[in-house]
Amino acid sequence: MPCCAGLAALLPDSSLSKLFLFMAQRPPLFDELQKLATEQRNPRSMQIDTASVATILEIMNQEDRLVAEAVGTQLEWIGQAVDIIVDSFGRGGRLFYAGAGTSGRLGILDASECPPTFGSDPDMVQGLIAGGIPAVFQAQEGAEDLESNGALALDEAGVREGDVVCGIAASRRTPFVIGAVKHAHTLGAKTLFVTCTPRSAFDIEVDVAICPVVGPEVIMGSTRMKSGTAQKLVLNMLTTASMIRMGKVYENMMVDLQMTNAKLVERSKRTVMTVTGIDYAEATSVLEAAGGHVKTALVMHLAGVSGEEARRRLEAASGFVRPAIEDRA
């Protein structure tokens, strides 16, 4: 061992003995990490460091194809999670994601996209990340290592009974996330967990665990890759399916848009035109009469009623367009 010989020449015997003793006493975390599914080496990418760019991309693409299949094995549990979220939303509850690093950023991304997509209140879906807002843009090393930080994040966000807290951690072991989920129980909130480790190895008390096992990453331990993609797919399903069940979609179109920028204004007009068959000018007129609200505009035109009546019907139908048009709420 050349390195040891070099150290022996530089250090007194006592110091060298202490160093070797320290090196021999690896912490439990070392053994825990090397057993995780997300920390294994991928035999299909062992030669990637010498591969051409074309081969690198081919390897990555082939591995990415495995992700959707892994998520597909979890549809039963994703469905259970959606039921919990919809029930919470219906009672005025909220969904909170809790994660660190890539997982935390994915939660914040999904939460931030709900208001412009579904017209939801920004408080309805929220993302909490270890290290706070600065961690969205730059890694905050160490912020994820304390369970107490996860509990504190929930308290600062005002999580309460009736809310839903969804932990996101590819490895399942992130202390910040575990702390958030544990604390959620004490607050009376429902708990979900999205992880890329096998269900057989999942030992955290939650209402629903979602465990898409994507296999080893192309680059060992780089869970921003397949694991991150799997998590993004699951989060897409959780909020999109929940919002559909809350009446935010008509046919397969977003109809609770907020006309907050030029693109969304034009998309709103196109939605009204597509559903009703009217032209641009008439769609613009109907939307103006509806106060810029796509759902109201659709019910007004398709049911042939006033804006006031359209709003009454939508309220009676809990925001669902089909029954509002047919007035069978």
C-alpha cells in the first residue's frame, strides 16, 4: 500500500495508529448507503467513460425507457394517493411536498405549475425544500441531514390537520424528509412518500408509499437522472389526476386557466373556440362577458344562458363543466 508507506514517513507512530483506526471505523451511514438500490453500479454503463457521445446518449436513452415501466407498476398506490389528495382538497386541505436536492426542486416545480395550469390557489399545492428557497438554485449542503429541519419546515408552512404531506426521496432515507413525514403524523395530516427503493425495503410509517424502482443510475448515485424522472412522472400524476377530479378539466382541456399573460389569454380563447366551434371574435366576446373565466364562457355558450346563470350552475356542480351545461347538478 504505497499511500500507507507515505503516511508512515510523515506521521509519528501514535498519530499513524490513530489515523488507521479512524479509517477503519466507517460510520453506519456508509454501510446504509452502499445497500441502497439508488447507489448501485449499472453494469450497462460501465464503459461509458470511454464511449462516444452517440453511445453515451444511446445508453442514457435506453435506461430512460425503463422509467415509465417502473412507474406503471405503482398505479394502484398512485391511485390511492390521488383519492387522499382529492378528499383533502374537497375539505379545504392542501398538498405539501417535502424533499431535498433534486427531489425538493421537483416538488417545488410541480407545485408552482398548478396555478397557471389549473387556476388553483397558490396555497393549494406547496413545495418545501431542505435549505429553503436558496436551495432551489444552489445546493445547501447539510440542510437535509436533520429530521428537525423537516419538522420545522412544516410548522413554518402552517401544515395542519386535514392537509397532505408527500415526502420525496429517491433513497427513502433523507432525514429532512423523514422528519417532515413523522411530524405530519403528529399534526393530523395524511402522509405519502415517493421513493425509488423497493417496497420490501420501505419501513417508514405513511398512509401510502409509491415505490417505482428504476434500477441503478447510468452514473452511480446520480439520482437526478432516472430516479428524478420517475419522481417527476409520479408528481405529474398526483396533481393532474387530482385536479381533474376537482373539475379543473373539461374533456381533455384546461378550463380553469388564469388569464395572467398574453399566452394564457390566447390559449383561453383557443379553448373556447375548440370546444364550441365559434370564431376568434365571438370567443373573445364571450370571454369578456364571462369576466375572462373559461368555464363560465363555455357554460354560457353551450347552455345558452347568462353569465350569472352559468356561474350558478358551476357552483351547483362543484365546478364541473359537463353537469353545469346539462344543469343536472
